[in-house]
Amino acid sequence: MSTSRCVNWTVWSTLVSALLIATQVLAHAKLVESHPTDGETVPSITNEITIAYSMPLEVRYSVFELYGSGVDNRAPQVSRDVIELGGAISEHGGRVIRLPLTDVLKPGWYTLRWNVLAIDGHTTEGTLRFLVQD
């Protein structure tokens, strides 16, 4: 391989690598897993909600709010009744967040809202709805 081809290949591979890294850095944190999952019906949740993101979060600058009426009306609704959560617990380098419940959830629809700050400085918000049944 000639020297100019080797230099060209090196330049191109460096540019491609830089673009791939930049794409990962500019990505927002996305919800990748949760318990319960969005739309799931669960028999009960006694101690916590667990959510996992695609990149580590700055938990102290992130907000998690749980709303619910504890009424099984067969349709998910956003309630303004705030359910108290314990402090968010960060695990696996900030990618997994455990949200302790301070009380057992009554049957009904619940909505978890979040506004999180990822370590890349971008914020992401979203909701997760689930139904608790007896």
C-alpha cells in the first residue's frame, strides 16, 4: 500500500471514528427498561419502581414524580394526586434508578413523570403509566 493511500485510509478512519463518538455524545438519555413497564397491569407494587436509561444520569438534577388517584377506572388518566417517593437511588453508574415507595399503592392507574439530566448535559422528559390491580 502506498504512503498516500495509507494516510488517506488513516484520515478517513479517524473521521468516521470521530463521527461515531460525536453521535453517541449528542444522544439523549432514553428509557430502555422499567418495572413496571408502560401500560403494564401489576398485582401490586410494594416497595419500588425501577427505571433504566441508555446513559448515566445526574440524579441530583433529575426529577421523578408519581401521580395517581388509586381509582381503577379502566382508562389511564393523569391525576394531580401526588404519591410520595423516597429519594432516587442511582445504580450501575447512574443508568438504573430505583424509586422507593413510601406506601403500598392502592389499585388504580398511576403515572410516573420524569425530567432527567444525562451526564452529557441534555435533559429528557417522559411518562410511564401503569395499572395496579388487586
